[in-house]
Amino acid sequence: MSCLIVCELATNHGGDVDLACDMVRQAADAGADYAKIQSYSLARLNPNDPQRDWLTLAHLDEAAHARIFQACRDAGVKPL
């Protein structure tokens, strides 16, 4: 029996794309098979969400996603 390991980046990178890419590399080194990237639209955030400020800071645009997906490919991890 085998299992797949998924690393969850969530918003732990705080919007720092270099940190997110480093997290992917470290997850790959630890044996991760997949990296789950948190994706959401700022326009759809509830204005009353208590985490709105943090989610705004940690938001990743298309260019950031492209860089992280490339880091996944380079590390041999599949992006989710």
C-alpha cells in the first residue's frame, strides 16, 4: 500500500513568493508528492471577514502562481 504526501502552503508565505517557492523545495526534500496552493479572488472576499487583511496580504496573483508552479516542476512536485 502506498500513499501520496500533499504539502499545504495555505497562506503561510504571507504573499512572499520567494518564501512560497522555498516552502515547495523544502516539502519536496521531505518527500512531498504534491503542493497545494491557496488560490482565491480578492474581489470575492467578504468585506466583514476577520481575516480579510491577512488574506489581502497573502494573495497570490497569476505571475506568483506561475513562479510557484515552476518551482514545483523544478522540485519534482505536482502543484494543486
